[in-house]
Amino acid sequence: GSLRSQDPGPQPLELKEVFALFQTQYNRSYLNPAEYAHRLNIFAHNLARAQQQQEEDLGTAKFGVTPFSDLTEEEFSQLYGHPVAAGRAPNMDRKVGSDEWSES
Amino acid sequence: VPRTCDWRKKSGVISSVKDQKDCKCCWAMAAAGNIEALWGIKHHQSVELSVQELLDCHRCGNGCEGGFVWDAFITVLNNSGLASEKDYPYQGNVRTRKCRAKEHKKVAWIQDFIMLPDCEMNIARYLATEGPITVTINMKQLQQYQTGVIKATSSNCDPRLVDHSVLLVGFGKSRSRHSIPYWILKNSWGASWGEKGYFRLHRGSNACGITKYPLTARVTHPVKRKQQQVSCPP
């Protein structure tokens, strides 16, 4: 909330505070300062993305900090998505197994 | 088709929200959730099924690398059922994996599985009368999602590129000024994500490709005689 009400946007210190809260909430730690800086950068990008999604959404959804806020879109997709299925599922118009269901 | 339906309100149907962690097994978690729900509805018996069995006994043997819901149903058919989560617990991305289906007692099984027509009205009717089903969606909108109803467009959530399977557990309409029809979906990213592990997607616009692969197992009543019809709680 406070981030969105700011103009021209979050200052570095405030961003770091929000990121620290994120780290505490989701128990995140990073190996070295370079990794921390990298994840902070992604986090900032995701906050901006969430704000854009919020503006584009035609429903009532709220977008913001989530357990995945320190991941790039590609990392998120690689970690949680499965391969995109091309076309229709194989032979899904046919039932698998017998038409006659057994009592046993 | 009723106005609203929420299988979470029926005790013994929807199991707790799971967390797939670093294993790409949404397809197995959605399928297990589907069978658990149908078993609860048809047999009036609450079960928690082994996702690990689906992963270990996957035809390619690497269930954490992703898969499809129909793979899970084929595994259940090939193994003549599924063990309980308690007997064959979830371990996720462990190094040594071996199918241990024969070592454990089956606690639920299916007769077959089907794909529903890609029509949201039909899906709602089936959901309300038969039980929860699995769907596969484009998960692009979910990374930053917190609460509410996502109403995406095909430009910001391509319905052709579906990459995440979840369990459809109900539908309703929001109470906002412009009431928005929505689907209620159970995710597998833990209860701290979204609306206690669930999220809502707009209903009626094929949001994020929800109608592309509506799959469900079929579980029959234990005996072929008139059973008390279980309906979806509003």
C-alpha cells in the first residue's frame, strides 16, 4: 500500500525495508552480497510488474509480494510450470478401460 | 446449474492444501486431489492419496520434471489404485526414486477418466453434480497474485499456453458492485500463497485457458444401487 501511494516510486531504502520484510516472512537468505543485490533487483522488478498487473486486471484481484517475488518470470516458469502441451491430449475422446464397469 | 458451488464446504471431500516445493508435480497433486474428492463424494469416506506414488511410478520415472494429469490417471489405472499419503508419503525431489506401488495397500481406485467439453457451462454443471475436476491453465498471472478474482485477457494470459494443473473446486459470483462470476481453484503452492492456498479466476471468458484440458477421473459408487445423491454446497 505505502509503496503504491508514493510518487515517484519507492526509494532504495524503502525498497530494502520491504525486501527485508519479504525475507523474514518467507525465510529467504542469500549466499553473498552479489546474490542479494541480484534478488533485490528482481524483487523491485516484480513489484513494478505486480503494479502493472493490478492496473491491467479487469476483476478484483490484488497483486503484490508473494513467496515468488524474488524469482524472475523465467525461473518461476521453470520451477513450477510443466511443458506446454501442444494440441489436444492423446486419445482423450476414447474411454480408458472397459465400457462395462465391474462390481468388484 | 446452481448459482454457486463450493465443495470445500462439504466435509471429507477436499483435503488440505499441499506444497509441491521444488518438484514440478502440480499435475500429480491435481489428479490426487480429484480422486480424493470423488472418493469422498461417492464413498462418503475421506482419503489422502499418495502423490509420491504417482511421481515414482510415472511412465518416464521422473515425475518431478513435470507431467500431465492424464499420466497420473494412467498410473492409477495401471497400478489398480493408489496408496495413502500416510503409507507412501510425499518426499518431492529425492534422488533415488523407485516405484513402490506393490508394497502398499490401495485405498482408492478409479474406473476410467474423461476430458469434458471445452464449455464453461458444462464444466460448471459437471462440477456441481459430480465433483471437483482438474484443469490446466496458463500460470503467468499467479506469480504476483494475492487475493481476489483474476480477470485476464488473452494478451496478458494466453489461453493456448497452459502450463500448470490445479483442482477446480467450485464457482460463484463476487459481491462487488459489478458482480463478477468466478471459479474457485485449489493450488499446490502451500496455504501461505493466495487465498489460503486457493485462487479465483474469472468464469465465462476461458480465462488463462481454463477450458483447454478439463479432466476428471471417474469413481463409481461402491455398489450399484440407489445412493443418496451428494450435491455441491452453495
